Amino acid sequence: MVPNNSFGISNVGIVLTQSQQAKDDDGAPPILAPCANGANGKPHGKSVVFPMDHALVTDGGRSIAPLAIGYETYGELNADRSNAILLCHALTGDQYAAGVHPVTGKPGWWDALVGPGKPFDTERYFIICSNVVGGCMGTTGPSSTNSSTGKPYGLDFPVVTIRDMVRAQAMLIDHLGIETLFCVAGGSMGGMQVLQWAASYPDRVFSAMPIATAAKHSAQNIGFNEVGRQAVMADPDWRAGRYLEQGVRPEKGLAVARMSAHITYLSEAALQRKFGRKLQDRSAPTFSFDADFQVESYLRYQGVAFVERFDANSYLFVTRACDYFDLAADYGGSLAKAFKDTKTRFCVVSFTSDWLYPTSDSRAVVHALNAGGASVSFVEIESDKGHDAFLLHEPMFIATTRGFLESAAVARGLKARP
């Protein structure tokens, strides 16, 4: 564990400022909608629909309306609405951070951290997690129906950015009547959203945890994403993005994209520890192109499981959003300017074996925060689990999250429930 600005979580002060909540008093308020469906048609939880006159205007200059946002909440909002935490999911995640996922039947992606007595304590905090715009679990995306054509958007859906995702989240937070978020936290693409929240809405974010992330996508990351997109688009069943209209899905291409990406989420040490060169259910090679090795079988399983819960076009759009992310570019090339004079408290976390978003990326964020005068702590956690370490059982990461939230709660005067 490598500290920066001494991760003594009780020694950094912060001033809570008045939120500058942007509200649109014109037009109809957002309306609650019936539960939307995921990519495989199975129903899921909460959803809100913003009507045509509450369109989301994207960085590309296009509008998305009506806009549905699928989300989940855990815990209860306190009387003064000061205990709300927004969790931002990673690339192929969704709003099911905890509990049982209604599609996969597996625990939510942060089930180890969200719940009674856990770091994101649902007996103390009100946890919100929404599916990103462009996704496929209740939030409007390329698989949604285009109101102007009556058909799925497909590639007619506007290309979205991380900032567009955050704008949509801000619309949801407004709808829930919350002015200031006690914390915004997330890893990977979720960490990008955290950084964008802190830059776009500094007076609405009391504390922030960007985890295993970066302030811009590297050439290597863009390259990996392009390989995945090309795998999808090379599948004959992709049909130029119109596969839903034609009753097919580019399952093989999407599975290959997932296999390729999944390798980047692990470390060489983790792969070696789990699989090495062990054979899969056989004592000798078959001298064929069957899955002789356990690692091959594992990756094939990951690919097949993924296509059951995710939309191929959504994969194109969310990976593109990551590629376009470059927070400093919006501030004249200076990342420090993005956080100048911010009052938000930060805890930046990286993992030693994460080569997708290495510690150097987190250090760049920390240096910019320091230059901008921010209150920031930095923790590099020793782990051989690779990028996915933030989703796995890492005791030091769990302790870091709990400690940071406790210190922020003390600074804000947020009392535990009796």
C-alpha cells in the first residue's frame, strides 16, 4: 500500500458547499414507467422516463428523447437527503450492484461492498446505481425503440460520451430530489464517470472514489476496444446493426469480443495461478482446435455467458464512450483545471497488477488533484488479480473503502442510524 498525502483518513478537512442543482422548471416532470426489459427480454427493476421535452442533448449535438433510465436503490434516504451515494458501473455492468441479479441469478457486481454492515452500508446510506445511457438494462440505448421509426435504434442511436452518461445520471438524481451526493464511487469506466461528476458538478459531490481508472483512454485501450468492435461487426449476423429487426444476434462476434476484453481484466500471474497450462478434461492434447487448455475453455465460457445478458450494439457504444474520454482535453489540456478549487474529498485507488489502467494513470489523477488544491488520498493496493481486483474480494480494498467513507461521514456530520 503506497500512500499519497498520508492516507490518514481523519486528518483532511473539507467544506460542504451549497449545491448548484440545475433544474428545468419548464415542461412536464419525468414520469415513472413500467419496468423495462433487458437485452434478453427479462424484466427488471425501477425505471424513470423523461419525456420529449426533457431530452438529453449529447456531446455530439443530438438529442435522446424520450429517455428511460433503469436504476436500483438500496437503503433509505434520510430526512435531509444527505446520505445518498451514487455507484457507477463498469463497461458491461448494470444497475444491479448488490443482491441477486434478475437475469444471471448471480450476486450483484459489488455485493461484497453493498449491504448492511458492509462499506456501502445500506443501514446508513442510500445507494443509487443506474444503467448508463447506451446500455441495455432499462436505460435507453441502441436496442431501444426509436420513437420516430418504431424500430430499434441500432446504429441510428447517438454516439454517447462519459459526460453524456453523467448528464443522464444527474437527471435521475434531480428526479429523486437529491441536491448533493454524499459520495460518487466506481471502478474502470465507472471511475471515469466519477471523475466526470467531480469535474462537471463539483458542488454536488461531497466525496469521490475513482477506482482502477484513468482520466483518458490510452492508445492501447482504444486498440483493444477496436478489436472487440471489429469482432462484433465481422459477424454475419450483425447485419449492419439491424440484427434485432431481422431476428438474429451476432453472438459469435460478441463472444470473441468478450474473450479478448476479459484477458485484459486479469493479470498474467492470475491466469497462471488459475490455469497455467493445465488441460481441460483430458490427459493429453487432442491435436485439434478444440479447447485443450483450461484457459481456452474458461474464455469460451465467458464469451457464451456474456452474449446472454448483453446487447452487441451497446457494446459498440459503451466502448466508444470510453475511447472518447479525455477529461483534460475539455480544460485546455490541463487536468488540474478540471478540479481547480474543488471542495470534493477524493480517495483514488489503484492495483499493482492492473495493466489495463495501471497505477501511473491514477498517479496522474492524484497529481492533477494536488495541483488543483483538492483534498486527496491515494492508495495503491498490492494484488495479483489484475484490473478486476476491484470487483473481487480484496481485504485491503474493502478496508480502504470503509475507512474513506467513515472519514467523509464524520466530515459531513453524517450520523449513523440509531
